[in-house]
Amino acid sequence: MTESTSDLLPEGLQDRLPADTAKAARIMRAVLDAMDAHGYDCVRPPLVEFEKSLAMRMSGLNTRKMFRFTDPSSLRTLALRSDITVQVGRIAATVMKGRARPLRLCYAGDVAVMRADQLDPARQRLQLGAELIGSDTVVAAGEVVSLAIEALEAAGAKGISVDLTLPDLVDTLAEKAMPLDEDGIAAVRRELDTKDAGGLKAVGGEAYLPLLYATGPFAEAIERLRTVDAGGALASRIEGLEQIAARIGRRARVTLDPTERHGFEYQSWFGFTIYAEGVRGSLGRGGTYRIGGTDEAATGFSLYVDPLIDALAADQPRDTLFLPLGHDSEAAARLRAIGWRTVAALSEDDSNAASGCTHILSGTEPKKL
């Protein structure tokens, strides 16, 4: 007797049926084509690596969220990847370390985690992204943000918005302009994360209060941030953000939340989150960072497009050509070569209607049903 739960999937995992799988394939092709058009070469890292290698390449990667198991060959701990960015960093630092910089790489593949968070219960996600390795400049950051927008536009996303942030903001101000010791930095970060003005005062971070209000539409928020810039500590950061926003222009709505750190554990001076109209939650994040092990500068982004797959309408059904028994195989091959989709009969009982076909091969040419 079959158990009632034998065909159930684990929590946080799901099947993608034909309509959604077709959207996913189209989105993946569109995103990768957009990256390729800007000179980003595609790489394909393995699904599983040594846990230690994944952990050392990027600080902030939580290996406890990974599926881990022992390799029967080496008896070392392996991990199922939870982030492809780390693997691209390894590729750049090892087998491609001799390539000219800046190095432009892109990727697409599935990632998985043992435990998901409440806001995103999925434990397997399709991750697509690009990394510009060997450059830590405003121009590089601007290229990466623009590419992320273009990639999502190609995928079919509408009403794109980009929220900019400064992950190292507290560290920068605490160094001289608004001095804090190590414990003070941690406390101020915590209160800024929760947007708690009272808590910020209680931990001695009153000077940091204006940062809570330097948020919102970019033009207004950047001016409020400018007033915080005691002694010019943030002058270069502000100038960089303005150049990036200018490059985005009217292609997307730009906002600023300079203290946002969720998801930016390994970013350095710049980060961004990208959203689209009608899509639940964010579609991706990016920014500047350092590759673990080599400390090489890099700028990149990761897109998680499953919410976009769910939000977009199903693709229009394709014309499909029914091939009856005894059909002209050369004619069918010629038609497939120019884009036709064919379904061949396997017996006299096969029905073109049951196959969902729109045309039937009559002689050597399609005939509409």
C-alpha cells in the first residue's frame, strides 16, 4: 500500500510545470543574452563543493544553512551551494587568475538552503547574476546596476526600482567623524537596522539619528545624507551615489536607504536592491565586495527570478505542427529548422487535437487546423 505522503515534496520545494518552466527558460535566455551582449562570459560551477572552500571565499556566507554531507572519496565535508557568487570568486581566483582584468563573468543555476526565512519560504531558487572582477570604481558599479536593470527588462519585468545603500556607512563615520568603539559600532548598527530612534539614543548613537531620515526618493534623501557629512567623511560616497543614479536616469525609480544592511553582509562601500512592479519582494541584490582568499575587488549582482516567473503571464502558446504517420521526414526537418515545433503520431489512434497542435503537415507544407 502506498503511503499518503510518498509523493509529497519537502517543505520549500516545488515542481515547475510546463507553462512556468517555459517562462523560466525564456527568462534565463533573455537575462544571459543581455549579459553576453555586454561582454560577460558565462561560467558553470559545480552544484557541490568542499564546504571549507565555499566558506573562505566570502565572509557573511552562512554555511549552517547549507546542505552538508561527507564525500566518500576524500572524507571531507561537502556542501550544496547556496550562492553561486562565491563559486565565481573561486574561479576568478584560481583557474582564471591569469586572465586580464577587469574580468566579466555571468552565470545561471539553482541554489538551495536547509532552512528558508519567513519572508521567502523557498529552499531552492534559480539564481542568475554577473560579476565584474578586478575593478572597484564608481564606473564599474554604474555598469553593474545598469546591466541588472537591462537584464530584468529583457526578462519582462516592468516598473523597476533600485534602492541604493552604503553597507560600510557606520564604520566610515565611526572612524573619525562620529567616533565609536567596536561595541558602540555593533550597537549603533543594531538600532539602525531596526530604525529605532529611541534605541539609538540609548546606546550613545544620537549623532547617527539623521541617518534614519536620509531615506526615500534619491534626490531628497541624498540631500539629507549630505547634511550628515561631518568633515567630508562621506563626500566621495555621496558623489559616487550621484553618478550611479545619474547613469540609471529614468530607466528605473531610484531610492536611497543608506543604513540598510540586510543581505549586504559581504558588500563593501556600495550596495543595491532591485524590485519590479507586481512582483512580491525583491528580485535581487548587488554591490561591491572583496573576494575571500585574494582580497581582489569585485562588483556584481544576483537575481532570484522565481517571483518574476510567478508574476508574469503565461507565454503565448506556440504554433505546433502535427506529423501524421508516414509523413515526409525531410519536410518536417526543414520546418523545425525554421522554427516550427512538431509532434509526431505514434499510432493511427493519435489525434492532432489531443496533441494540442495548431497545424497538420499536409504533403510538405503546414495546414492550419
